[in-house]
Amino acid sequence: MDPEILEIRRHLSAYPPFDALDDEWLDQVAEAVEIAYFRAGSQILEASQPIDALYYVRSGAVEVYRRSGDLFDRLGAGGIFGHYGLLRGGRVRYPAVAIEDTLIYRIPAATFDALCDASHEFSDFIELGRPRLETGGGTAGQGSELLSTRIRKLLTREPLIIEAWQSAQTAALRLADEPSAALLVVDQPGDDPRYTYADTDGHLWQVQGIVTDADLRSQIIAAGRDHQTPIGEIVHDDLIAVQSDETVQEAMLAMLRHNVAHLVVLHRRRPIGLIQLQDVVRFETRSSLYLIDSILASDSVQALATLKPDVWQSAVRMIDEGADSRTVGTALASIARSFMRRIIELAEAELGPPPVPYAFMVMGSMARGEQTLVTDQDNALVLDDRFDPGAHDEYFSRLARRVSDGLDACGYRYCKGDIMATNPRWRQPLAQWQRYFCRWIDDPNPERLLHSNIFFDLDNVHGEERYVESLQALIAENAGSSPRFMAAMARNALNRTPPIGFFRDFVMEKDGRQNNSINVKRRGTAPLTDLIRIHALACGSRAQNSFERLDDIAETQLLGPGVADRLRDALEILSHTRLRHQAIDIQNDRQPDNNIEPENVPSAERAAIKDAFRALSQAQKFLRFRYPMTSDRPASTGRG
């Protein structure tokens, strides 16, 4: 990418709403930008003139006026204007004047329109004048910003780069004025394509590692080595890197997990910056950072178990501050993964290294990043194909037991259906898992459909990620191309219907325990998640999160216009309702559950819940016609 475009991209990525865009969209915007310059006092936009671009202030200052001549807004670097005209007829509604010499990035209307269609965060910011998380009557707070802010926003400068063959003395001179900084060491391309990139002149390099001022002191001066020692000889070889569109939370977890103080930030394998742990700590105020740090620092399951109240209070605070369900679900899933990783690490420290490589994978809401305050554990072990049950299974059986017992102690209850790695059936080599999945797709029956619903939301938590990725690829490549399997899954998804009666009133539970209530999970979020999963399989999506799956579905012609948006709104309403009522239970010292009593719900919220259930009902009707049962050997689709 041209250096000028890279600079445009870097500046855009630091300001809303562009800071929430993924790398691909950020690249497209940067490449489409047209640059304009206006002297102080000059008119940038006149009222009612045609407008064909969004205006972004790169430097300088701009005043935007109402047609009456009253000042409407004063903008500095990162400010945008012209969007009201683009949204309403393509003519300027608010004239603008440069009050300083001002550099402007013009983003063409076609790119602006495409962004509004592609990104809800972008369109919400443009149309509402504030981020989406602030539209619900409150703000999500800094805690949820960790889960939504891209790590690139924390970058303040280009990385300091030095070639591996340069001397330690040269490195010391580079760091002389910046002792807190670090040098990124690069070398000729090697055998690791993950860290190989082309510079602006087209030369290929491979990132080798990082060198700090402390390294020079300990490994050169204190060790008595020649100051002409090539810097590549003392570089850290445990390079840890993240992509620039990963969140601050993900970057922070990577640093804590690998016990590193610096993190390389990449954009398409090209290093664009270095992050230090203190950068993240500085960014964080009230969030799950300290909770996760406490989890990773705990030296026993007993210590981990004491953090359970903190998990609930962290979630309750986020809900009270107005975080949406996606933010809360992602945060709770991140916390649960941290618990699980730490329990596995403690178990390995006790049991010793594993006899063969493995992956500890999770299914269900943790895999989707949609956890709530009421959850159980669904997990499994994918073992290397060299696994020998007689020689190796005792180790993995003990590992699984420690993990399941530890999770239960921390508040993640045992799975009632025994979907845990403690069950030998779910502790198998990769080849056996592949046979499982193929059999479930090729010959569905009630039990296999139930397993598909559980195991087709899966993600890796610890170990060999490639094992789980191969299973995700198998699902994406095979499930959607089997009409019989898709029809069976669709019929199965119709067994749980929303609680809307003939007169469109709520139909209450009558199970003897929760009369006059509705189980929002069983009658709402679970069937909606099932439905979204089926459409995602049909379009070959590899996303795990239901909102991300809806994004993939919306890009196809699978559903009618606006249907994916209605399903997204329904999922948010039902999920948020479920979380909020769990938070109320906790605040009132009650055990949280998934049941709500409509008579105790405010009328406006009750109407929104009804609309969400209606959207689910309409979507379920479409399933039957979209995935018709094939004539060969119909499958039974009952659910136990």
C-alpha cells in the first residue's frame, strides 16, 4: 500500500466512526479518499449546493452553520460533516467554512453509501450522531470499549525497525532518546509466511522479534559482549503479534497469556506498530481487565472460584451502563475462556506435559460469544491422530475431569446432557471427530441432529487451534450442500416455537414451576439461534457468533430484503431482555434464570418483545419452504 494511503488509513482509524471498521473496509475508504485544501476563511460547502462526498477534517478547523446563520458545530481533526446532505437529497443542509488552514479528506458518496449499508456501527453513528451503544439510554462504559475498540486505535507512531545484521551499538543509539520504546528486528525472508511482508519499496522482510533497552543492558553490557554484536543474536524469538482490527481486549489477553510486555500489531502481515501492556492499562479504567488479570494470576482452582461474584458484578455493571447483548455476551465468553485456560494450565502443571498434542474446544454460547449469567459447560477434546487409548487416555481423562470440576467450581455448571470431555465419546482423535461430523451430516436422525445443534457452534480455547479449524471447515464445506441434512435441521428447529397465541398475546409456561412466565431462552433466543445457524450453514459462513452469521447471510440472496435486519433486532431484544432480567435477579439476591413474567415488564418493552417473537415466528414459517424435505428416506426430527 502506498505510504500516503497508509497515513490516511492510520489517521482515519483513530477517530469514530472509522475506528470501528474492520481492516478491509478501512483499506477501501483510505484508497477512495480525495484530498482537498482550504485556506482560513474560505467556504467549503454552501447551502443547497449538490454534495457528492463525506468531508473529514485531517487538520485545521471547520465551523458548520445552520441555514439561519447560527453556529451548529465546530470541528477539529477527525470531525466529519456533509453527511446530513448525503442522507437527505444530495444537497448541502449545513454550510461549512474553514476557520484555519484546513486539510480535508473527501470520501465519495458511493463509498459512504456502501459503508452505511455494510456497517451498523457506522450507519448508527452517522444517522444518530452517536455510537450505537449510547442509543439505549446509557453508555456501555469503558469496560465494553475494550471489547469493541480496535487495537490500532492505541497506536501513536510507526514502529522503530532495525535490520538483524545491524549492531547492538546502533540499536542502543536508536533507543537512546526513547528508553521505554522497543525495536522491531527484521531479517531476510525465512520460512514463516505469517510475519513476511513487503515494504513500501517492494522488498521482502520477515519480522524476527523485539529488542528493548533492558535487553541491551542484560545481554550486551552485563554479559560483557562486544557492542558490535549483531542485534539479531539477542532478539526475543517468542514473537507474539495481533492483527490491527482485533480488539483491545484480545490484544490484552494475548499479552497476559504469553507473559509479554510488547505486542506487534500487523496489518496484512505488515508491522504497523508496537503496543506495550501499559498502553492497554492506560486505556482501561473500569472493565474486565483486572478480573481477567486476576484469573490468569490465580494459582489454584480455589482462588479462581472466589472470583465468581466479580464476574456477575462486572456483567451487571455493563448491563446497567447500557451495553448491548453482543458486548455483554462477548465479555462473559472472554471471561469464561480465561477461567478455562487457567484451569487447563494448572492441570497441565500438575499432570505434566500431554503425551500427544490436543485441542480443548468449547461449544454452544461460549463458542458463539453469546454467554449470559446462566450457563453450563459444553466442551470436548480433539486429540492428535497418534492418540493411543491404552497409553494416553488416562492422562486426558484426568485432564478433562480437572477442567470440568474446576469450571463447575467457578460457576459453569456441569452439562446435564454430559457434553463434556469427561465423557469418552467426546474425547477422540481428529479423524474420529471428522467421521462423527460426516455421519451426522450424511445420515441425520434425532440424536445426530441434537449433536449437530450443539457441536456445529465450536471454537478452540487451548491447544492446537488447527484441529478445530479443520472441523469448522468440514462443517462449512459439507453441511450446506446436503439438502436432506438442511431439511432435517430446519424441521428440528420448528420444535420450539415462540410464545405467541392466536390473538397475538403471550402463551405462558405451564410446567408447574414457572406458571405465568416465559422462558426467554427456550422460546426465544435458542430457536432464533438455531434458525440463524441453519441459514449460515446454507451460505457457507464460518462465523460462530449469531450477529456475525447474520452479516454473512445478509450478503447473500438467501433471505428477502430487510429480513436479516429484523432477525438481528429480534435477537438483540430477546437477548438483552434475558440479560437484564438476570441482572435484576442478581441485584435482588435471587438465583438468575431465563424466565420473565410479562405482567411485570413495562408496556413498551413488552411490545418490543412481542415484535421480536413475531419476527421469529415469521422466520420459522419460511424455514419449511426454504429447506423442503427430500423424497428419499425422510429423517425423523424429534428433539429429546
